[in-house]
Amino acid sequence: GRNTGGVRLQRVPNVRWRAIAAVTLRVHPRYVALPPVEYLCDETKGETTVIDDDTLPFIRQHTTQWVAARAGRVTTSTFALALGFWSEDFSL
């Protein structure tokens, strides 16, 4: 086989290689935590909470508020689909 310098070739990238642990990030002096969701959304107003564009960057990902805020929006994760890039008729 090929000489790879002792490095095993793998087909799946290791996304955790050289990753900084979350605990280490949180104790860094420049780390600023997101505010609790209770400060951003008033849940006492009803089941559906309106999140304005100024509040949206401070919502933690994968929470119910984050999912609700993204509903009906074109985001970077849905942009290619919205442009039809995954359509069978699309070609470059």
C-alpha cells in the first residue's frame, strides 16, 4: 500500500479533531453566554410567541422557540432547496 506517514486514511472526517471543548470555551474571558429564553420570549402571552428579528440571533438552536422562529423563513439550510438546486431538472 501507500506510505501515509502513519496516518490512517478514513472516508469520514473527524469533526471533533482539535475541537475546543464547550467547557473550555465557556470559561474563556471573551465568552458571552446567550441570555435565558425567558428574557427573550414572554411565554405568558399565549401558545404562540412572536420573535422579532432583533431577538432572533439570541435564540438557542434546536429549541422550540428556534424552530418556531424559523418556520416560514428561507434560511441558509433551505436556500438551495428553494432555488431548486436539488431538482432533477437543474443542471449547471
